[in-house]
Amino acid sequence: MKSLVGRSFLTLKDFTPEEIMYLVDLAADLKDKKKKGIPMEYCKGKNVALIFEKTSTRTRCSFEVAAHDLGMGSTYLDPKASQIGKKESIEDTARVLGRMYEGIEYRGYGQEIVEELAKYAGVPVWNGLTNEYHPTQMIADLLTIKEKFGSFKGLKFVYMGDARYNMGNSLMVACSKMGIDFVACTSKKYFPEEELVNQCKEYAKATGSTITLSDDVATATKDADIIYTDVWVSMGEPDEVWAERIKELLPYQVNKKVMDNTSKKSVFMHCLPAYHDLKTQVGQEVYEKFGLSELEVTDEVFESEKSVVFDEAENRMHSIKAIMLATLGGYSL
Ligand code: CP
Ligand code: NVA
């Protein structure tokens, strides 16, 4: 396997199945070490910059805790506190931060921004979410799947909801690269772009898996091992799209009927945050306007035995630690 040291982590498209498996296994190893209280300051003396142009709970906390565990310092740049994009170009920012930090995380809008940052930084850049991809979430999700099922090959994975955005795109890439059968179950308008589907079909061919697009819930979710969903309106999208999304995606809500159609050992996954009750400001606003108290997933499914959403959330930290460590160097499996 080619060394991961010095490489950026922008989308799983850039990584082989073997490299992805290595990151999952490294994350599992670091999780085990953390549980046992084994010190892991493999990157002592290094520093990382964490740029967030969109808000975050899991990704930010994961990077900060993981950096600290690895013995590194970190600087958080919030959506308003830096000059990025407004007074200073991405290219100049990359060249400045690359002189001070050993690695840079970026969460923001277009994938081209994180690609540009990586081009000029001279140090590894990690994509903490763009409109198109969310690759650090993928290592956490694959680790969670491995913990629940032991392996990847032959599993049936069904993504419901907006399958043409960062989560749908990334999961289709991750599944096809790892030999998991991927199904996008949603209204045709929300199918992933044809070009990416064709690319993933090539990955799937190599791993003996399949890619299916279907708007029929009953057949698409039949005997599924994993049901996955995400919010219907993503960060950066205007509030005006809620009405349309609710109308078009409500038939693809993950509820008990969907889960009852899946395999006996199936699990429910969600990258979080999720709208499953009225305990959020947005949840309340949507309820007042549209009368719906649960959106992409019902509270019943979210709180059920099949739900592994908090394992996924925990695994964000272990997997982000693995990604930083593998690309910065200092320890390998
Ligand atoms: N899943 C995820 O990326 O969560 P945050 O937006 O809280 O970072
Ligand atoms: N699709 C969501 C994912 C959040 C982790 C968003 O971009 O807001």
C-alpha cells in the first residue's frame, strides 16, 4: 500500500479499498487504545488549523479531542473570525497556514475550495464537509458497520432522502469501494448525479457489488442490512426549500414500516444532527409551519434498539484521529 503520509483527505474517490480499510482498522486500534487508557501522543509538537465556514458539533469536537490526544495543538477558526474568502483568497490562506501548521481541516461550501486549499497548503488538508462530500464521516460509518456486522462484502445498504448531496454522494462512493450493495431510495429528482453513479458503478464492478436507484420504498428497503438517512435541507441551503423537500421526501421518511421491511439484524444510521422530535429550534419552526413533528426519521426508529447513531458519533473522533495520524505520520499499524 502507498504511504498515506503527506496526503490530503478530500474525498474517498482518491483512496483505494485497501487504504480505506487501513484507516478503518487504524481507527479501531486507536479506539481500543483510548478505552484502555494507553497514551498516544504520536504527533507531539505538531499543530493543526481547523477552519469552519459552516457550524459543527461532532466534526469540530472530534478534531479538537483527537488533536489533543495525539499531543497536538489546534486553532479553531469560526465562520466569522478569519479573513478567508472575504479579504484573503483561499490560495493565500493556504500558503500562510501551511507555514504555521502541520495539517489543515476545512469545512465549507464547494469541493473546489478544499481542493484549492490542498493544492497550495503544502501540508495535508482534511475535508470536514463540503456540499459534495463528507469523507471523514465515511471512515466513522464504515467502522460502525464493521463493528456491527464484522465485514462489508454482501451487505445491503439503503440511503433514503436527498441522495444527491454530500452524504448520499459519499456513501455511494464508500459502499461501492468496499463491496457493499448501495441503494438510493428516493424520489427520482433526488438521485445522485449520473456521472458519479457511473464512476461508482466502476468501483462496484471491481468489488463485486451493485448500485441501484429506486423510488419504490417497499422493494428498495426489502431485507436491507443498513438504513441510512440525513436531513432533508442541508447547511447553506435556503429555508424556502423546506416546503418542497417535505412534500417530495416525506414518502422516504425512515419509520417503523420501513424498518419492519428490513433484515432481522438491520441497523439504522444517521450522520446527525437529526430532526426526530420537537426539541430543536428548526424542528419547532417546521412544526409550526407544516404540522410535522418528525422529519427524515421518526422518534420511534431513532430511539429504537436498531439505532446506532451514537456509536457513529463516537466513532467520528476515533476515525478523525486515524486520518490525521495516517497523513501526518508518527505511527502505523
Ligand atoms: N455529522 C456531522 O458532521 O456533524 P456536525 O455537523 O455536528 O459536525
Ligand atoms: N447534509 C448535511 C450533513 C450534516 C453532517 C449538511 O450538509 O448539512
